[in-house]
Amino acid sequence: MRVAVVGCGLIGAAVARELQRRATQTIVYEADHPGAGTSGTTFAWINSHDKQPRAYHDLNVAGMEAHLRLQAEAGAGEPWLFPTGNLVWADPPDAERLARRVERLVAWDYPVRELTPGEALELEPELVIGKDVDRVLLFPTEGFALPAVLLERLLGEAIDKGAELRAPARVERIALGSNGVRLELGDGATETVDAAVCCAGRWSTALLASAGFVVPLVDHEAPGSPALGVLAYTRPARPELGRLLTTPRLNVRPNGGGRLTLQALDLDGDADPAVSVDVDGSVGKEFVRRLGEVLRGGDLVELDEIRVGRRVIPADGITVAGHLDDAQRLYVVATHSGVTLAPLLGSLAAAEIAGGGHDDMLAPFRPGRFGDVGSG
């Protein structure tokens, strides 16, 4: 069975790895270079912290567990997963909302511990916690990933097992025929395979439309779109941080080598993919100022880069995974939780593509929920 994987971010690489492990002949088509899309601009928070409804929460919990299993495998190489926990606190106006979230998560058996500010400082001595904060929450099973390291692991294993990577190779159109799936490439070449899986991220809607299918995603080009986000990356420096922080005005995680990755969701409203963001401009200065609000000496840190990322958000916010046609020749995976879910979705999707079965865990996430997705 020859299967084409279109797109080589974390999801595409995970699917390719699992397909190749199932003895399919896998060809990965990447328009630019591996990780060139959303996988290269992600906060990489491994969690099911505020994922709803319950089925989506459970899927993400399973995704967290899949990361642990993958990293525990023999010969795993350089670690990419750091389940060091997530420290969370809220300003008084948001404390009630956070309390409701915790109540729901406790009911769903999601681990959480309540700490005093002093106990949080024992874990992270460099923290700056406001005097009006009376408690800090620790979500011990959450953490962060280094996406480039994970991508190297997934893609490297796929190639080692016989998968073929073609990059740059842009797939412009997909067509279903009686003899399989025809791919039309940007250079005019065509190729026919037995089956194809679209892991093209934000390009999925347009690509699948060429095959007659509708899989709607949130607009990722319009300035101010919720699919756009700004991330700042620091140069190596103090302060030291070992855990993820999600605070009222800034989220922070380690990025290896003394570097930090910063996210402030309220700064995303001005994000424009057509406009670069200068580290010395107003947004960069605001990131540094806020870092000083949560870490001692944070306001002295220098930024190395600011990126505008494009999130892959299905129209209803929930993961899409499943076959699009009755003959099960064309499959799609699109998700806003790509880092958390990549190893799990790679395994589940590959099993359905290569084996033809249906995994009950994916039942709530089928593309058919958008209505008549197409005739194929």
C-alpha cells in the first residue's frame, strides 16, 4: 500500500512514522521544509488544561500519555518532553473563573495541587508573585515540548524505516479516481497513490477543496484573527526557570540553553502575518516588561526574535480526524492541539488508514460533523 502524507509538521511526521511502522510505503510531501508551518511557531504547551468538551479533554489526556510512552522507548535519543508541571495563578478579577475551571478538572480526575505563594517560590525561587495572589496552582502532569527535537525524532524514525521525504514539493491539488488518489504538484508533476492523508495544517481547507471536500478552518490571514499569535524568544540569560508558567498577563516556558519562550494572548489582537515584529518595538518592550513582572531580572532579558504564528483551528475549535470519502482513500488530520496530540493522532490515524478500522476515541472528531463535506 502506497500512502502519501501531505505536510511535514509534527502531525505529518507522526503519521508517517506510524504508517511506516505498519509496513506501508510512505511518501511525505512538504511544500517548504519540515516544520515550516505551525510546528515552527508554537508555544508547545503539553496539556489538557482547558480543553472542552469532555471528549476533547480525554483525547488530550491520552495525548499527554502518548508522549510519555514515546519518550520512554528504548533509543529515544535527545529528550523533547519536559513534564515538569505548570504553575498558574490569577488576578482577583479572574480568580473565580480559574476556580470554576479547577472544579471541573478535579471532577474529571485531572491532577492539580494548591500551593501557597511561599511553596511556589520553593519550586521556582525566581518567581515574582503579586501580593494580591493568595494561592498558586500546580498542574503536575503538564509541561512543554521542544518541537524541533520532537520533529527530528518522528521524521528521522520514519525515514530510517523506509519513508521517503520529498521537500520542497508542493501538492497543489488532490483528485480521487477509480485507481487511487492523484496528486498534482506545483512543478507540474503528478503521482498516483493508493491513499493520502492531509496533514497540511492551515493549508488544508484549500487543498481539500480541490478534491471536492469542505473542512473549514478559522481564517489565518486576516489581522486580528484568533488563528494568529505572537511568540517572543529570548537570548540565553538569567533568570532561571524550570517549569511552565501561565500567569494573568504572560505565559513563559523554558526553551533550552537558558532561553525562554513568551506568550501574551492579549497581544495577539494586533498580529498581522504580513508585518514583521521588531524586538525593539513596542510589542517587544511589552514582552520584556511583563517578564519582569513574573521573574526577577526578567526585565533585563534581551529578546532574540518575535514570530507571528498561524494556529490551525477548525471552525468549531475541535480536532478533525478521519476519512473524507466512503472508499477510505483520503484522510485528514487538523487540530489546534498539534503538539499535545501528535504522537497519539499519528498512531490512531495510521491504524485507521492502514488497517481500515475505526477507533472509537476519534468518533467525536470526524469531518462529517461539518455536514456534507463533499462527494469525493
